[in-house]
Amino acid sequence: MSQAQPEALAITPEQLKQYSEAFNADRANLVAANATVSNGILEAATAYQGVRALPRTFSVELKQGSITNQERSGRCWMFASLNTLRYELMHKWNLEDFEFSESYLFFYDKLEKANYYLENILKTLDEPTDSRLFQEVNGYPVGDGGWWQMFVNLVKKYGLAPKDAYPESANSRNSEAFEQYLKTKLREFAIALREGHKAGKSVDDLRAEKTEMMATVYRICAIAMGEPPAAFDVLLRTKDDDKDGKDGKAKDSAKDAAKKDDDAKKSGKSGIDDRKQIVEHGITPQEFYAKYVGEDLDDFVSLTNAPLANRPYYQRYELAWDGNVAEAGGMEFVNVPLEVFRKAAVDQLKAGHPIWFACDCTQFSLRKAGIFDKSTVRVDTLFGTDFDLDKAQGLEYQDSPSNHAMTLTGVNLNEAGEPDRWKVENSWGKDNGVDGYYVASGEWFDRFVQELIIRKEYLDEATRKALETEPVVLQPWEPISRMCR
């Protein structure tokens, strides 16, 4: 190190004394410290005025099923995706509640990500291990995180299953050890492939070795989670108002209903659940999706609002090196202005469809209370300093990239017809938020929500045209999108 150093390089004892004297001279600092040390930053920063300004009422609200819980795993993107589709299934078949098997997709996601990683190793055989690209490829081989498009890739290939056909396991509820040892084994395989390349083996020979390696990956996944079903039986019950048909048109009169109830009591069968049953035997996951969900996943488009100077609006983008299913396309999205982004969300909710979205859920967030709002989490008042990064700065400096996916199920429109708060379905169980639901202020949505999954029918004309252009390919470290966990 050079001997000549700037005079202000180090913190001096004199400066520490000045900082301490200034801190203790302000009574507000002492009050804030007492509250924060005892209760934590978020609790001490909570402003009751902000809480009261965010009532849990919404002028547009969708009726969803029971709240789900990803537990100690990074499967939020998968839960949010399934919560979006189960709404459509429940209303199509008039069900009171329903939950897909998250574990079913989780098994195949691990398997496909392992293959995707090894294929990326084959594409980077000559890349130095200390290069930025290789470190990105090697950094997160089979992590839990993902995007909507990864979900689409899995559903198109493997279909879906009800939760009771493939329930949660210890290693889907808490995926840490499963991920750790699978990741280590994959890196061993990566070393073997790269060493084989150095020894002169062809890519075809190395790919044949990769196929053998995948047998070990399958074994690890099957031991950790059990094999997923190739087919299963289905038994669903419709709502009480649909005992005579899915459409609910043919219902008993009050007199007929009373007679049936009286007959049931006389026969000793009054406790029988006589709702209409929907029964299938030996249906495959692909058949189940086609029949019971049937949504065309190609009709869903990923929109982002990233106001970066070097990433123009109404441009289609693709993330390189990020995916799960090797033969599927990359992660794509269209960057749009905030007003277009916001309007698409409102229009889709008003039409009766929930929305998958990605955000930075750590910013101005009260997990237990279920609030996302800068006016409620007043860390500026607590610490006596402003926190004023705008959305572009938060992305460019990697302070607020997406890290969590949830589902929008409602919005409140003010007198001017603008959204001032949003209803958020989370996947952290019913003990967080209010029965599992959160409220996000309009300001928070604008600042910290980066991605929405919107049906094509609710896109503006400029966005539709952007879908027809060739995508600009982005490297995985660029600050426009991140995997959600």
C-alpha cells in the first residue's frame, strides 16, 4: 500500500467523540434507540397513521381459496403461479377450495435445473472458472428460485396434479439440505466434464456422460421426495349451491330440500356430504391440466417496469443463461412505462383474473402485520435520514431487485379511478398478514413491483407490437430482473 494516504481516510477517536456527543445531545435519538433496541427496527418504525390509512377493503376483490405456505423453501414463484391458476380451476368447476401439488413441480424443477446446469457447463468448457460468466453459471445450480416462465416450462412438459396426489415432504417443506447435497454433486459432475474436455473428449462423449450423471440426480431427487405419480385418481366436490350440476342452474326448491333433509334424518344419513362429486380414475398430470385447467399459457406475457436509461420501453428482452428446461426458450419480458404497467394490472383484476407479480418484498415491509408501505414503515423518521432512491437507482445499484413472487387478488380504486392500494395473496401461511393476505399501498406498488404476468387481451397496442420484435439479450447479472425465492 502506498505510504501517502488521504488525510480523511480513517475514522479518528476525535470523530467518534463528536459523533457520540451529537447523538446524545438529541433527545429524539435516545427515545428511538430505546424503542429500537428493545423491539427491533420495523416495530419501532411502524407509524399508526400509515396502518390506519390502509384499510383492508377493496373496490375490486377476487374470492380465492385457502392460503398456502411455502414454508422453509424458495418456491414462492411456483406457489404464486399455482395460486393464479387454481383460481381459474375453482371458478370453472365451482369448487369451494383447491390446492395443486407444489411438490410435483418441485421434483421436476430440481431435475430439469440439474440438466440445465450441466448443459451450461458443456457450453462453457473453455471459460475460466474465475470469469464473470462462469461464476454466474456455477453460482446457483439447482436453487429453489425461479420465474413465471420456468413454471410455464414445467407445466407444458409435465402437467399438474392435485395436492393429495403428491403431498409435501420434509424436503420440500425445508429444502436446504436437499439443495446443498444435490448442488455439491452437480459441481463434482461439472469438474469431471471440464476435466474430460481437457483430456480431449468430444462434446458428444461428454453429453453421454452427462446422461449417466442425470441417473444419479434422479436417484437423489426420488430418495429426497419420493417419485411423482405417472397417474392418479381425482375426487372433487362442488359447492353446496351446485349439487345438481356444475353450472348451478338446477337446484332444489326449499320444500324439496327440506324433504330431502327429513328423509336423510329418518334414514340415519344426515351427516353425509351430498355435494356433487367430480371423479376421475387413472388420469395423467398432462390430462388433468388439459381438462381441469385448460389455460393456454402462451397467452400470458411478462411485463416489467424498469425505468433504466439503457433499457428503452416497448422493447422485448431475454435473459441469457437463466432457465430450467433446457429445450425451452429463455426468460422473456417487455419493458413498459409505469402507467401502462399499472393499467394492465387494474384491467385484468376488473375482468376477474388474479395476477402473478414479482417485487422486492423486503422494502418497507411488515411481515407479521401484512403491510407493504413506505408511509407505515417510517425508518426515515426513526433514523433521522431520508431513504429516497428512485426505482431506476434501486435497480441499477442492486438495492431493490425482485426477490419474491406473490398474487394480486384485489385493488381499490379512488374517486379518480386510480389504484391506491392492492390486495396481495402471499404464500407464507395464514399466520402472517391478516389470514395470509397483505395490503400494499399504491406508492409501494409503483416503486417496488417490477414484474407482472398479464393476459394478452389486456395489453395495449404498443406492447402487442413489441412482442413481435426480436428480443435484446441481457446477461444474467444485469439489474433488470432476478429469480424470486
